Amino acid sequence: MMESKTYVVWTVNLDKKKSRSEGRRIPKRYSVPNVKLQELVEACKRLGLECVKEDKKYPKCWWEESGRIVVPKIESKTKLMIKLAQKISELREEKAKVKEKRAKKETKAKRRR
């Protein structure tokens, strides 16, 4: 990927628990709490975007676990970050539903015993 035609998106940029001065770049209503780098990569895949995962520390909070991705410029950075946050939210809902189904199956199995 060429440097001039890419965006760097940090996990902090989408984190609802961070303030604007701490690195959040999108409105709170779109952001997601505790964004993980793997979730960001998965959101890119689901949106059909190529991305390069980089395990780096966000300079303002170097002591925290974070990371970043490098994605090609397609639209404005803000729109891209909002789409990524929404996709992460959808992925979390899917995981919650799967966990719920597993829990129901386990309770049914226990009742049969």
C-alpha cells in the first residue's frame, strides 16, 4: 500500500470510553467501548476492505493495549471510522446471540440428565 493513499485507524479512535482529547475521533453515539485490534481487523474483512494490522501503542496512552490498521482511502476518514464502529457493534451482537444459543443448549442438556 502506498503511504499517501491510506488512512491509519487506531483502536482508540473508535473507543466510547475515551474522550476526544484522549484520541476518540467519532461521535459517542457511533463509538463502541473497549475496541480490540482483532475486532477492527474483522470489521474490515466484513466490509470488504484490505487492511494491514499493526501491533503498536497509541502515543498518548502508550501503557495501554491498543493497535492500529492501515486501510486504503475510499471515502472520508470519519465515515470510514463510523462504518467500522457500526460493524464492530454488529459483530458483538452476533457473538452475544451465539453465546446465548450455547447457554440454552447447555441448560437443556443439563435438564435431560
